[in-house]
Amino acid sequence: MQSFQHARETTAEGQQGLAQSEAKSASSKQSHAKNRGRIDVMADVLNCCRSPSSKSHIMLFANVNSIVATRMIENLTQTGLLDSVHEENSVVYLATPKGSGFVAKYLDLQRLISPELIPNESKVNNPDRLNSRLW
């Protein structure tokens, strides 16, 4: 009977320790993960729209869902950074010269950040991700 009780306590301690280590692991992953900011998403959308792009193409290129894409397109259009072009049965979006200037200034600001603060593997804060696709 004593060995059965000891086995239950050992198992409970092991499970508790496992739960604590999983919680620490999850919190450490969260601290290293960084979501893109609004400006980063704007730059991705405008970069995508250097040539006429549909909403679906913007969603895939900028890696955003439909709701975010719709709101971003509306905001960029209202601020004059993006134009909508109505073709036959579809609507495509094209960056304006003001939008092109936004991306250029965005890249300049990214270059000011020291390289050790920008993760190489990250698309999020990598200023070179847009260089190959500039106007």
C-alpha cells in the first residue's frame, strides 16, 4: 500500500514539474515572438501593390487575413497611399507615388536600426525583404 501511495505522489510531482516546464517554455517562446506592427503591414501591402494587385494577392503577399486586408486597403486609400482601379469585373489596387515614397522612407528608417537588433531570419523587421521588389 505504501509503494502505491509513493507511486501516486511521484507521478503527481512529475506531472506538476512537466506542466511548469511547459509553461516556462511557452512563456519563453512568446517573449521571443514579435508580431508585425501596423507600419510593417502597411509597407508590405504597398510593396505588393507596386503593380496592380487584387485583394487576394495582397492577403497572400502581406500575410494578413481578409478583415485586416480590407481595413488596411481602406486606410491606405483614404490617406492617398493606394489607389483602386476598377477593371471589367474586378478591382485592383496600385500604390501611388506617395505610397512609393512611404516605402522608401520605411526602408531608410529600417536601415537606421542596428543590424544586431534585426533578426536575420525574420521577415518582420528585415529591411532587405523589400529591396528586391522596389519600384
